[in-house]
Amino acid sequence: MKNNTITLFVPGLWALLGHAGNEMQASMPSLNLLLKRCDGSTESVVESEILLLNRLGWQADEGADVPVAALERLATGIDSDGFWFRADPVNLQEDQNYLMMSFPSALDLDAAEVKALSDSINEHFAEDGWRLEVVDQQRWYLGLDKNPDIQTTPLWRVVGRDVFNLMPVGNNSRQWHAWMMEMQMLLYNHTANQARIGQGKATVSGLWVWGGGELPLLQRSDILLRGDSLFMQGISRQSGCRIKALPANMSSICDDNGAQAEQLVVLEQARAALLTGDMNRGMKALHELEKVVFQPLLALLQSRKLTALSIIATPGHIVNVSARGIRKWWRRNHIL
């Protein structure tokens, strides 16, 4: 019998469960059973995507960003040579001693606004070696002449929070803090923003840079990838690993993996819900995960069609469950 294993990356899962509360957690019996009968769990502050790339042989310096921008660009066939950041337009709101980042849904830029804002930023920072490229309203990339020597915080971990303690850190952090303040001043009186104020819309008060780096060296190609994001597609192209879309029914996830018994699966429902700031959408995402993911995966473990399952939602817990361990009814692990 094939030794089928799945590593399930669900960024934002534990955070979303924490917001949902005990009643919601109690309504997810399959996930609760997986947690109670797990073989063990560890905590990690490392981003889920770094752990995923590590499984494919990436060896990065401690504290390095996940090179999200370069991999996304590769997936769409855009030149990815050099150092690239995601550079997402954001709205920042002052609240006494805090500077809070609004949820991305507060911005709904049209093409003319995007062009006007990005052209102004490119012109202003050209001498600093910036190349801001806009693929669409949601994906802005910042190319640099050299490694900026900073570490950043992914956007999804910043929305709805005070940004002061989440700003770039590293050897050049002071310069980047100054640039971010300079950009706020540049955009404050921008004609596109003034027009938005007149229409009662949120303004673009800066760019949040994150996910920076060059294309990573990935040394394994014998793992099956599952996921629909540009990030996963870029990993597939860079590593040579096969990639398949997520099955409509997780019960069949072990049926069509060919000779590759190890699968890395990335689910975005929890993180996408957190980015909206809408708790109703968050509850819906958790119900969906319970029904279409955890329930069928639990059944596969119980039937021994799946040998082992790891659930990774870092920063947070890494939970390991085995087909043997799931039968140990006396286990009462408490993860959450």
C-alpha cells in the first residue's frame, strides 16, 4: 500500500478560529478530533510559505522574506529577474497614538486612479532605483536595483492592526521608514486622492511592501503540489514539481496523485476571510473547511487510505496526525 502523506497549509486558520470563539470551534467536530488525536504539535513563528519552500529544498537566511512577488511574476510569464516586492496600495487611519491599516476592501481603485498614483510614485522615487509595475488593481510590484536588506511583514498579518510595530526591520529599515513617510506626504494631496475624498471614498495613503526577494533555488521536484494561487503556480514552474488544482471533493485527493505519494496542499479560505474583516465570511469559511476539507481527510485517515496528515497554519501550530494515532480514542490533546 502506498504511503500517502499530505501536508496541509492553511494560513490564518488558528487566527480565524480565535476570532470565531469556542462555539464555532465546537461546531467543527472533524477538526476537533484531528487535534485531539494528533501525534503531537509544535509552535512556530515562521510563515507557512517558508516552511513550504523549505520542504522543496530552499535554504534561506534566517528572517528572510518569502519571495512571493518573484514567484507570482514567474507564474504569469513576467520577467522576474532581480529583486521584487509586492507593493500593495493601502489606506492608513490615524487613531490617537496608532496608525491602523484598513482592510483592502476599503479600496476599489479604477484604472485611471491606478495609473495616476503609480506614475507619480515612479516619478518621485526614480532616483532611488524604484520600478513600480502595476499588473492589475490588486497586484502591484516594486522592483529594486539591489537587495534592500530589510525584512517585512506580510499584508494579511497587518490589516486591522497598528502598523508602527510591523514596519520593515533590518540594516536599512531607517531608510525605508523615511521613504514610507515620504510617500504618505506625496499621496496626501494627490489629485486622485482628493477626488476620492470628494466622493466619500477611502484614500491611498501608502504602499505596503512585503514578500520580497529573488527567485528561490528549489531542489526537489518529486512532490505533488495542490493549489490555485499564482504563488503555487510559480513554485511549480521554479521547482519542476507537478501541480494540480484542488479537488472538488477532498475524498478523492489520494486517487489521482500518480507515483507521487507526498502532497503539499495550500488552502486560502481562512486568510482570504481575514483580509475582508468580515466575521460572517470568516464563519462561512470555517464551515466550508470543516465540511469539504477536514471531514473527508479525517475519513481518509480512518480508512488508512491516507497515512499521515500535517496541518500547518503558522505563525501558530504545526499539528501531525497519523492513521494509527487517529484510532487511539483515549487521546485528549488540547491544541487550541
